[in-house]
Amino acid sequence: MEEWKKYFDEGVAYSKVSQGAVRKGKLGNVVIYNMVSMAAEGFLTCLLAREGVYPEHSSISSMMRELKKRMPIPDEFSAEVRFLNSFMNFCSHEVVPERIPTDGEVQRMSRFIAELQTWVENCLFQVSEAS
């Protein structure tokens, strides 16, 4: 198995769990946010690995910036990645209160990860067809 496929499969698995949790109202919004973030990380890492590049940083925004250097990215994805990042509070020197996504924000995240997954699948299919 090519290494990029492992990251893609992980992204699909996290996406599936997050989509199911949103539909069923299970797991809680913080857990769903984390599943969406892990799915996004898997999908972006997949494309970068396919290009032979490994991200310098594991943040979703950093990976998106790296990917933008190599291929066109839908404009709306940048706003959605910034939106996801607005919930992160790791690596802060200050104590930052946890921001819990609302149900509406989780719906937005769910739509984004579905769009990202479709876009990544299309990128992989086009690359495979060109090979």
C-alpha cells in the first residue's frame, strides 16, 4: 500500500464517524470537532504525502498553506480551516477557556469535511487517471 493511502483511509474513517455522530446526535460537539479535525488532517496529509511532501507543522492551516503551494484549493476551504482553527487551544502560553462548538457550528464543520473529502477524492482520481 502506498503511504498516502493510509492517511486517506484514516481521513475517511474519521469523517464517517463524525458524519454519523452529527446525524445521530451522539458523542458531543467537542468529540465531533476532534473527529472532523482528525479527518481534515488525514485528508490534507494524504495529498501532501502523494506529492512527496510532509508537513512541517501538523496544524490544519499549515498543511493547507503547504498544499496551496502545489495545487489550487477551493477558496472557501481557507475560511473553513480558519473556522476549525478558532476552536484549537493547544500550545498556548496562556490559559484559554475551552470554546465548545454549538450545534450549528458542528453542522458547518460536518458540511466542510464532506466537501473536503469529495474534493480530495476528486484530486486523487484525477492524479490516478493522469498516471
